[in-house]
Amino acid sequence: MPKSRLRGGAKAHRKRVQNRKNKIKGIQRKMQEEYNAEIMKQLEAYKQQMSGDTENNIESEPSEQPLNIKL
């Protein structure tokens, strides 16, 4: 391969790969935190609904709502 095609050699390649992996890990971590926060919010709402139902002796079925996660 000609020298012009090496684009910095093996050291530069490892650096690019490491940057790409770090970026992907950061995005995954952010998505997981958003997912966990949304699940906790849904769980708290469910707990409040269930505690209110038991206090008033009202039986109702919880409604399902989609998660609000921004991509």
C-alpha cells in the first residue's frame, strides 16, 4: 500500500478506533440512563396509582403508555 494511503499508520488507526468505541459507549450509556429514568418514572406513577386504589378499594386496570425516549 502506498504511503499516502496509510493515513497516519497503525497508531493513528488505533486512535480512531478507540475514539469510535468511546463515542458508541457514551451513546449507549446515555440511552440506558434515559431508559432507566423513564422506567423509574413509570414505576413511581404505578406505585402511586396502586396505593390510591388500595386506599379507596377501587379496582382498575393500569393503562399502558409508550416510553418517551428521544433518539
